[in-house]
Amino acid sequence: MCNFVSDCSCEGQLTETIARLATESAEKVIYQTSLMSALLHGVYDGTTTVAQLLQKGDFGLGTFNQLDGELIAFDRQVYQLRADGSARPASPNQKTPFAVMTFFTPEHQHCFDSTASREDVHRAIDARITSDNQFCALRISGRFTSVRTRTVPCQCRPYRAMPDVINNQPTFDFTARSGELIGFRTPQYMQGINVAGYHEHFITDDRQGGGHILDYVLEHGTLTFGAINKLVVDLPQDREFLQADLTPDNLDDAIRAVES
């Protein structure tokens, strides 16, 4: 039996019971379309739609065709975080070359009543989910002292490799803003298939801005998270993917460069 564990003394028994029942009733699976190494190589067009993603999960992140901004999904809502720092609802027929989705069923909860760095948040998760061999999905609802993001601009053919694109990425600073942070912690052995370590996206409470997180300081908020032990990967069958170099010599360095 899985139990929802809360570090917040303010949480009532009813909330814990509802969360526990949700955790027990849903299979915890990560669905992923394509590979991170394909995205690095410049495979920026996929066939999976936003509507199809929502059949696989209600929570996740990724990007859009032509590398047109960042994707963030939670509560069955999907948003496109654009290169000008703005955000808008994604349409059901928009497509993605890379996305990671799950039905979010957290097991643990931790309240931050005072300032916490990104590293502080990650330590709180690592203290509960101690094995690096497990996936973890996480969400923070709260107020942030600062959030630094980047968002990749839309690309045109012939596509450049992602490390070259990231060199010109716009960055944005959100100060004293409430919002939602969602992300995944992925095992190190998955580097290239996914992004090893923590990968997080942010959107403001008014759903007007956000991006891929480079760093943040949490003022106060609630962190919920849980382990996931099953992964389903949907591999493309188009020529660009089949001919892509998915195991370059500098794979680890390239991923760390584009994600940090």
C-alpha cells in the first residue's frame, strides 16, 4: 500500500485520504515521445499531438514542433511557453517532437514556510526518494522570490543541432511571482533517452509567462512529489529520426550544456 506522506502540519486528514486513494488507484507510468538525443541532433518535428499527450497523462513537459518554445502541462491543461517569455494555452492539434507525460499521483508533500533555493528543494526530494534509480515527478505551487528561465525560439529548416540553437536562447527573470513549477528527476542511466537529473518548467499564476528553469528561489510554497518506476517510450519512424546520430561522443556534455 502506498501512503501519501505530508510534512505540513496544516494538512487535514481528508486531504491525505483523498491523495492516498488517488495514489493507490492509478498506475504510475511515464510516457515519453522520442528521445532527448534525437532532439539534440535536430529532430524537431513529431507527429504526436497535444490531444494525444493528454490521453497519456495530465502532467508533463517537453517542446513543440520546430522547437517552438517549451511545453508545460498540469491539471490536464497544456501551455506553450514562447520565446518572448509569454505563455498561452496550447491547441489540441499542436504537435511535439519530444514530451514526457504522466498522471500525477504524488506520495509526499513538503511545505516550505521560508526561503528555499533550488538545491534545498532537491535535497528535500532526495531525502524521501533516496534511490537515483527511480524516476520522480514533482510540483511546487507557491510564491517565488525569483525564477530565471530560458525559452528556445522557433527554428526553420535546415535545422541546426540544439547546442547551436541554445547559444542564442533568450532568458527571462521573474521576480516576486506566484506560479507553478513542474518537473521530473530522471536517473543518470537514462541520459540521452531523457535528461538525467532534474528538469523543470515554470509558469506564472496568471498563465502569462514562464519557461525552462535555469534557477529559482522559492519564497514559500507546497512541494508534492512521488516516485515512478515504469517508462513507456514511443519511438518515431520517420527518416529524420531513423538516420539521426543518437549516440554522439559528447552526448552527456551536450545535454548538460542545453539544460543548465
